[in-house]
Amino acid sequence: MSANILDGRTLANRLQERLAARAAALASRTGGAPRLAIIGAGTSSASAVYAASVARAARRVGIEPLNIDLAPGIQAQEVASRIASLNADPSVAGIVIAQPLPSPLDASGLVGLVDPAKDVDGATPVNAGRLARGEPALAPATALAVMEILRSNEIEVAGRRAVVVGRSPVIGRPVAALLVAADATVTVCHRRTADLAEETRRAEILVVAAGVPGLIGADMVRPGCVVIDCGITGRDGGVIGDVDFDAVSQVASAITPVPGGVGPVTAMMLVTQTLDAAERLAG
């Protein structure tokens, strides 16, 4: 059996067309494009890469990115003041803090200062709490991308057994919460799981977000399983995922590639939540 490849790039392009139409309609009604503030540190390559990818996605659909580069040595009080100004600015629909931030800035403390209504990457404790309670919330974009890939490919979630490998607050935990909300029966695995392979082989839907390249092999996957790989690790000038794609694609019924799977859809999910926020601000 050879798995159906869940192509994130094609899906992202379809989403982009719809989002561009929404953004144009909103700009026509309000007299200006919605703005997305992206706070990051140019001294951190990971932060800079993420900030640039978010800005590109925003521009492609007609959202104006507002890049706020944190200078080396900036004090937390100054960053907090900038966040307060963005919270109060009606032209700013969304705020993203591209992490990691330079030491000694406390990223979690600063994220908590963002207005939850403008927290378009679902990073604040308020939105995390709402999501955990099953209430309406802005959710982390990668978690939303997983659900959008399942939905757009008409993969049934309700009543199925899902296993999530990884418990980070930005992917693993929110993905589990969204799967529960979609009526899946969910198991969350992590580094202290006694027999990871035994758990993953029970999955009908397997979401992997551990950050360990090649962690999941074919012997760890139930035949016919749907596999969503959220892992991304740089190697040999490219990136690889947490799943051994070549081997697992011979066992699974459907699988996301890395690159070109979850990543492109993640950017569109962040843009979607920015437009949602902008439309709410516009009444």
C-alpha cells in the first residue's frame, strides 16, 4: 500500500485565494488593510525566520505586516509598553511574538500581556485555558493546520482513536484539545511514555510533534493509519520530519510530507485568525 500524500502547499494556495478575497472585501469596507504586528528579535535566526514567514503570508492575502524588531539589550518594560500600544491600536488586528526572544526577556510573561482578542497565534494563557475547557478560543496555528488538513481531505475524526506524540503548549496539547472537541478518543504520548510503539500502533490518526527526526518508523504505525507529521529539523541544507516518510508511507493510508505538509497550512491558519479578528474589530 502506498499512502495518499496530504499536500499542504496545494491546500495553502486554495486557502490563500479565499483569504485574499476576504481581506479585499474588508479593506473596501473599512478603507484600509488590516494590520498584523510581528514582534521579534533579529539577533535570533529562529525568531527572524518565523517572523519573515508570517510577514510573507500576511502580504500574500492583503494584510499589512507591522514588523517590530527588538534591539539587543531592550528592557522588558519597553516591550510591554509597545504591546500595550498595539493592544489599544484599532488598526492592529493581530499580534504575534516570534520566539525565542533574547535573554533576559521572559517570552511567556510578555505573551501574557497581549490582548487575547488579538492573540492570533493562540499563545496567551487566556486562549490556552479556553481551548482546554472546550470553549471558543484563538488556537495555535499549527494545531489548527492539523485539523484543517484532516477536514479538507474529508478524513473522519469523530469516534476514531487518535494518538498525539508530544505535549508542547504550541502543538501537542492544543492538537489534543481540538481532536477531543472533534469527538476523537485521544491519547497523548511523551518522553516518559513507557512503550511508545505500543501506543502509536493503536492510532487510527497519528499526530507527531516531538521534534525528534525519524522518531516514527513503519513498525510503529498501524496499517491504514492517517499520519500527520508536525516535526521539522534542519539537516543537510533542508528539513526532515519526525516520521520516516519513505517507510511509513508504505503502511499509512495518508501522510503529510516534510517539507510541504503542515508548514504551509500553518501560515494560512495564522492569517485566517488575523482576518477573523479584523472582522470582529470592524463590527
